[in-house]
Amino acid sequence: MKRIETRLSAPLAGMAMLTVGLLVVVLFMSAARVDRDALEHEQALVARGMQAKVVDIERTIWSEVGWDEAVEHLDHRYDPSWARENIGAYLVGQAGFDQIVVLDHAGRPVFNERLGQPVSSAWYDRHAPTFFGPILDRLRQREATTPRPTGPRPDGDMVSRPIQVSAVERLDGDAYLVTASLVQSDFGKALIRHARAPVVLTALKLDAAFLDGFASRFLLPGVHLHSGDATAQADDAHLGLRNLNGQIVATLDWQPPHPGQRLLRKAILPILLVVGGLGVAVIVFARRSRKIAEGLIASEARAKHMAVHDALTGLPNRVLFEERLRQAVDGLSRRRQAMAVLAIDLDRFKAVNDTHGHAAGDELIQAMAKRLQTLCRAGETVARLGGDEFAVVAVDLEPKGAAALAERLVQAMSAPVELSCGAVFVGGSVGVALIDRAEGHVGAVEAARRADVAMYRAKEEGRGRYCFFEAEMDAALKARRGLEADLRAALGDGGVWLAYQPQVDANGRVVGVEALARWTHPVKGPISPSAFVPLAEDCGLIDELGRMVMRRAFTDSRRWKGLKVAVNVSALQMKQADFPDQVAALLVETGARAKGIELEITEGALLGDDETTHRAIARLRAMGFSLALDDFGTGYSSLSYLRRYPIDKIKIDRSFITPLGEDEEAGAVVAAIVRLAKALSLSVIAEGVETNQQHRQLREIGCGQAQGFLFSPPTPADRIDALVAGGGRIRVPVEA
């Protein structure tokens, strides 16, 4: 029996040992294969990530070179200050480029900055052949084979596509990502005049900061860069970075995951322990292998999810939004109903960030993301595009349904949001672009642009609402862009000037003048301040306009001894912490006396009753300025402002003056305002006086000062000189 058992056990033991040996060999081979597959997969993922990084950088540059204004300032005439602000400062601030060069049509470097500082053209001449030359030649080849636009397109779409070339090059032993971008027109308003267009060259050093950011995005440990085609170190992943000629300029190495090695470390001991129990070892091995495989699958799924989802909210990001939008547009022909793209922007997000900090801003974004998700159907895509911008792609939606969805979104965003710092009110604006089967030619980019245009119209119309895209909006947007550019030019070349409207007492004696900005457009003629002042506030020119008005008014105030010069101050200026410092500097520059100047502040400047406004008004009063509350009576809380702020004068709004003599209630309101001013020891002036009847009734009520076309329209400064020289009295014309 023992012999039989021995005869049986020996072959069985041999078979067992052989099987175990084969299993060990298979295990090592499997581990090596798993490591190799994981390495190949990760190298491919990193290669695609590097390509995506290049695309992101090219998009950042294109936003500044694919622009009618860039053609005007870099091709028609080179404007160094524009280049510093829009090319140098913007690209360094947005993408952190180390080198920025602008070449004119003849290939001469007209703008050259390295690490944010100007460098001589000798630096470019020395490095251009090897560093910039290859990509510049490739760019010029593409330029030569690409037709140029001849003017705006009939449909108002963009006339140019990006022409850019990027590659990795070496300079002084360091690797750089070099990009050449052709300056082009976007809407055809300004066209390239020379045989060759200007070129913007950028170089981004692949230094530790770049590698850290790239490694953080793709979760790559131990990232390091080697010069040239270096041999990968043991167990490292390896990616060659090539120039335009296909030569490897640098190699990127990092430590890849080694799931196979982990498998060996975990499985070898159980295998040695189960030499006498092969079945148990097989079971253990199978279980371990399954867990590792599941871990790899889960890791890959997480990586894919993170690539297309926003880290803060978990919503789809811009990449996934654009993909879903393309799918929706491409599928229009297969659906009965239209689709809608909704662009969403929070209205007062910056105020929350500035007041309560970025942590509160992130908390607000997360709360709004949850609200938007709950209001949309399962098949609709809600995405966060960045900052406080969201978007929705909805298919099979008729116009009424799109309007109902937009209304729900606006109402949801207008409700208070409870944060850890307390309740905040922000609200939001929504733009809706409806695309039906008849517009199947409209691409995803155009659909998203239409939604953006409609959203900006919603903001212009008062925020906290929604607007549908209409074809007329494109024309209005282009007209607004043109007017904005013209206003910017007018502020630079003196096209905006000051007129002064006299302010008289009850006897017709001129006691002051109000400085009023005027703009006469060379083509469109006079532009109303009610049009260009809000435009200046929206496009960031209000500071420049306000300083120009103050500088001119302060200078002119020295001409008229004994006259108060009233200057309007915008709400945006009052919210700036350094506004009193700006005013003090203008006093020193012009030599004006603060006691001869009256600052007119609207209720909007005081809205919110914040500490910055209190400090600003206290400092202005300490300098010697007098303060007037403009447009009094039009706000719901003007009386409370008279109690909280040291106001010297109230200015009765023209809406109360116009009906005097025809409406008894208007007279009663004006009389009540005058009595209130006297009770508070405040001066009072009525604006918009145009008739003798209004003037008589104001004198009967006891309003001592008035201003309006009855006495004089706004007039140039030299006419005020003549008025003062003639005795400073205005004879009121008698009505027939």
C-alpha cells in the first residue's frame, strides 16, 4: 500500500512541483506583462496630456492674436503700449511665458521680453536661427497656403482659424515649449495689409514649476526631465519630446505604477506555503489577481472621470461639455424637436469672493452647482466651464420648454444661499440659444457663442433674467465693440471734453458750474453721456474717464475764483480703496483747491453702506471737498443716507422739476424736500429747470439755487470765462 502510495505520490509530487514551478513562471511572466501594459497605457496617457497642454497654450495665445484689434495695433501700426498690455502683460499673467517676441511683417522683432523684462534685439538675432527658426519657417509655409479673408462674413461668423505651430526646442541647455502664432482678423473688421502678417513667438520653459503642475494634473510621481534622447532609468516611464524635425530634444521620466510587482510581493509567500496544497494556492492567486485587476480598472476609471469633470463641483468640465454639445448638434437630424444651449453666469460672485474670501466663493459655487443639477432632467448636461460660469445642453426641447427651464434657473439663483459665513444673495443671468433641424449647419462652437451673446444681453438689461439669442444681437455686439474701441481711442487722443452748466441763485447770479463729460464721435456725431458712461463702466474705462474729468475740472476750477465746480463721481470709483489717494494726487498735480470743488455722489455709490465708502467720504471731507447727493428722491433710502453721511447739499432730480406748474403733487414733493433740507441745514439745488413757471414756483417754495437750460445749456469753458468776466449774472429769458 505504501509502495502504491509512494508510486502515486512521487508523480503527484513531481506534478505538483512542476505545476507550482509553472505557476511561478507564469506568475512572473504575468507580473511583467501587467507592468508593461500599465507602463504603455500610462505613457500613452501622458503623451496625450502633453498634446492637450500644447493645445491649451495655443488657445490662450490665440485669444490675443486672433483679434481685429491685434491687427490694428500690430500690423496697421505698431502700438508698443498696446503690445505691452495685451501681449506682454496678459500672456505672462495667464500662461507664465518666459520669452515673448512680436515680429512685424518684415520679420523684425518689435517687441521682445524675457522673464517680463525687455531685452535687446541682439538676443533674438543670436538665438533666432536655431531656437525660433524652424517653427517660424513652418508657420510661414502654412500662411502662404492659407487664403486670407477679404472682409466680414455675411453670417457674422469668424473669418479666420488659428494658424499656429508648436514644438519643443533647447536654449542654453534648457528645454522650452516654443509656439509661433500668426496675427489674424477675427470678424474681418481689420484686415492684414502687408504681404506677411505679424507673428507672436512665445517660449515656455519646461522647468520645475511646469513639471510640478503637469505631474499634479496627471498624478505622476518622481517626474524629471533629461536633456536629449536619454535612456530611461530602471523602472521609469519614458516620453520623448521632439522638435519639428522629429529629433528628441528632451525626455520626460517618471515613476509608473508597478501592479505586477505588487502582485509578486503579495502572492509569492502564499505560493511557497501551499506547495502541499496546490488548490488553495490557485484559489488565493485567483483572488489576488482579481482584486488587482479590479484596482487597475477602478484607477483608470477615476483618471478618465477626473479628466472630464470639474474637481470642485463634480460637474462635467468644458471638455465634456463641448463633446456633449457636439453630439447634440450632430444628432439634430434624428430628433423631432430642437435643442437648447444655456449659458449661465452668476451676477455678484466677485463681491462674495472679495468680501468673504475664496473659501466662501468655492462654497457658493458648490451650492449653485447642486441647485442647477436638481432643476435639469436626467438627459441634460449641466457643466461648469470655469470661475462662476455654467452651461446646460438640453435636447428635445421646444421654445416654451427652454424658456421654462431658463426661468427656473434664474429663480433658483436669485434665492439666498446659506454659507458658513452667513446668507448671501447673488442671482444669475442666463442666455439661451435654440438650435432646430433647419439650422443643422450651426456647429457646436457657434451654438455656445450664441448662448454667450444672449447671456451678456441679459446682463446688459439688468441681470437676474434670461434672454434668447436673436440675430440682431450680433450686430449690436459688434457695434458695442466698435463703440468701445472708439471710446478708448477718444480718451487717448482728447476726443472726450468737458462742458460746464452754470448753477444760479434766486437772483440769477452764477454761484457754480457742473462739469459734464461730452463726446463728439467723428462719424456718429455727439454721443449721449447716458450711453458712453455706462459703456465705460462695463468695459473698465470708468477709472480713466473719471480721472480725465477730474483732472480737467480741477484745472479749470483755478480759472473761476468764487465759483464752485461740481464733479460727478461714479459708484465704481467710490468702491475703490485708493480713490481718496487718487483724488489727493490730482489736487497736487493741478494745484486746485478742494474747497472750490463739490463732488456729486449718486445713491448707488452709497448703496451697501460699506466701510470702504465711509472711509472714503471721511477722507474727502477732511481734504476740504463739499459733498452733494445727486438725483435726490429717486432712491428708496435717500433719507437714511442723509443721516449716515456728512452730505452738504441735495440735488433734486429733474423728474420732480419737469411737472412743476402742471402737477400739484410734484410741487408738494419739491416743497417737502426743500423743507427737509432746511431742517437738516443742507443746501438744495434743483436740476433740469427749463421754464419760467418752474423757476417762479421754485423761488416761491424757497429753493435758492437752480440749474437747467432756462439759464444755460452745458457750454465750453471759455464761455464760462466770458460769463464770469461779464459780471457772473444770467438774464432769464421771458416766455412769450
